[in-house]
Amino acid sequence: MVGKLPDLWNHRTSPSMMNRDGVIDNSSDSSSVMSVSKLNATIRELLEGNLFYCQVEGEISNAAFPQSGHIYFNLKDDQAVVKGVIWRSQAMLYRALIQNGQKVKVTGKITVYAPRGEYQLVISRVEEAGKGDLHLQFEALKLKLAQEGLFAPEYKKAVPKHPKRIGIITSPTAAALQDVLNVFRQHRPDIPLTLYETRVQGNGAELEIASAIERANHENSCDLLLVIRGGGSIEDLWCFNEEVVARAIFASNIPIITGVGHETDSTIADFVADLRAPTPSIAAKYSSQSKDELYQILAEYQEQLIARIVTKIEAQRSKVQQYYHRLQLKEPKLQLQHFRQQLIYYQQRLNHQLQSHLSKEKQTLSTLEQRLSPQLLQRQYQRLTTTKEELTLRLTRAMQIKLDQCRQEFQFSVEKLTLLSPLNVLLRGYSVTTLKGTTKIVKSITQVQSGDSLSIQVADGTISAKVIAIE
């Protein structure tokens, strides 16, 4: 802490001014008596003139962010609370840090508002000092219940649109109760209400709230419950963050709407409830529709019913008209007239198709006539004659070329066969010897014996021979 706080009084009191109980007795000196405003002004002078800037650590509660741009909150510890303010010029720097339950270390100076004798910290700097104890408890219980499924949507019960009786769980002296009753008086005075009295603040209030929920379920006379309380600090609303209240809401067979605190307040009870309303008054509006709304719904139903009836009547009228026309068509005169009209229609259609067909045939004949004219035939004949002569010439040339190719190929084949012919070999002095009377060619002396007859083929004939000896 910077600066030193001096004694409250900067003057001494003589012993003669005290009575036997040690209390200052100024009855004999009226000039020493101070007015309230003088006292507050003196305190302001002493505090603001001597305390200067100081650093304070505590937990934030009751944070408020009005449209003026300033930030107001309480800084507290286990034993005391001091008010704090951050002016708009610096509010944007620390807006994210200012949250209920957040532990902070602030730097500021003491100011005194003399008309009310109140003092507060005008804060110029904020540092995070860790999470507050209540905030840690809140997050721990929230995580635990979420893991158990108490917040799961599938466990939320449907809130009845037209409840027959509504139970209200709150304190009978709570201002929130009067707000809720005013809503019902204005909109739905016909709905019976049952009050289940309980404390909504202080030690043990959570047990009373849970007991009231259980009692309402045991009586089972209501089909909807409202758990409500007006605004307050985080400490004031803490009973709605207790586990026993959360489990009582979850176990309730009757749907529950919570309306605790203001719009910015959120409690564990809100997460478990079947429906959360920002304020008690809105909870009352959520729980019932006004007479005007009901009349509007009835009027809409009436319009829908009338529209359906009119549609049904029109459909039946259309059917009657169809049946009436069918009956008229069955009358002989009408049927004869109908057939006559059909006959005229088909006759006209046939004439039209016939005329169309004749026109097409005439056009075809005209086209053929143009194609068969003498001049056209003469030109066509000349064209064909020229084409014939050209084709004949081309064919003759092609045949001559092909014939020459065939002659050359034939001559080449003859020469090749001549070279390969055995007779050509014989012309060179060779011969072919076979056993007479067979076609077996003698290739070795082992194939003949003395006295065998042989035939020897030479180029110009055959020689008959006989084996005399084998050497």
C-alpha cells in the first residue's frame, strides 16, 4: 500500500472532555460538535489526502456494465467488501478481465462520496490474480454434472403450453414473487397458483429449495413449477449453484422453469432446468399464454376450419356439376347432337388430310416431271456416255498393265522352276539309277547285288543295265 493512513482525528482530546465511561463529552463545548456533512468531508480529506494509490487483491462480484461505459463491481475477500469503479476512458482495457468470481489485483485510489458517506476504489490498473474460490467451485460442479448428463437435451421435459395449475417456489417476501403475480394477473388470472415457501438466500437455503421441489412432486397437484428469485450478488444467488438443488430439479417429474437473477446471471439450476428464463417475469410469461394469445390461436383455428369447410363444399359442388353434365349427355337428343358434331369434326379433318395428301403428291409429280424432261435426259445421256468412255479406257489400261505384270511373274516362275528341275541336272551329265521295275533310287552299292537289273535315267532317255560286279 502506498501512503499512510493517519489517525482519524488529528487533534487530541483532553481528559477533562471525557466522562467516567471514557466517552467524549462535548456538552460543555458546542463548537467541537461536527455536522454529518462536516464529518464526511473530514473523512474524505483524510483518506484522499493521505492514502494516495494503493494495491488491493480480491475477488470480483456484482460486476455491472451500464451504457455509460463505466464498469462497477465489488472487490471482496472472506471478511469484507469494497466497491470499485473503472471509468470509461480505461474500461475497454480491462473489460475482458472483469468477470464475477475472477481474482484480481487492482491499483487505484480511495475516493469518498461525502453526501452518503460512501467510499470506493477508483481503479486505474487491473491484473489477473487467479480464479476466485466461488468461480472454481462453480466450474467444478458444472463439469461434474455435465459429465453425468444432467444438462443433456434428451432429459429436458416438455413445458406444457396450457398448464392447469402452476407451482411457484420462492420466498413469500421476495420482490420477484410480486412481479410474477402481476404477470399472471394481467395475462392469465384464471390459472390457479400454489406457493411453495422457501428461503432463496443464505446458509441452508439450498436444502429448503430442494425440499420445496420434492414436496411439489409429492403433492403432484401442479403440472408446471417456477423456481424464481430476483437479482443479487453471486453470493446472494449461490444457493442455486448447489448440487442438492441441481439434483432435485433433475429428479423432478414436473417440468421446471427457472427465473433466477437478471439476464446476465447464470446458475447451475438454469443448466439443469427444462427451460431457463432470463428473469422471473419472463419465466411467468413463458409458463402461460395470455388470453389475447389464446383468442388469437382460436381465431386462427376458426379460420382454418372455415377454409377447410369451404374447400370441401367447393369439391362437392364440382362433383355435382360433373354428374349433372353426365346426365344431360345421356339424353337422346343431346347424344345425337353430340354425335353429329363429332361427325362434322371428323369429316372436316378427313377433307383436310386428303387435301394435304393430294398437294404432296402433286408436288412429287412436278418434281419427277422436271427430272424426266428431254433436255435433262439428253444431258444425263451425254454425261453417262463420257463416263463410259473414260471408264473403258481406264479399264483397258489397267488390264494391259495387269497382263504385263502376270507375264513377267510367269516368266520368272518358269525360270525358277527350270533351275530347280531334276532334268536340268541330267543335262549336265548326271543320271538317276533305280532298280528295274521300281521307283527306288539306288544311292549305295549296298542296295544292289550281282545280277540285278537297273534302269538308268539320263537327259534324253533310259538305259537298261545289269550288275556284273560290285567293286
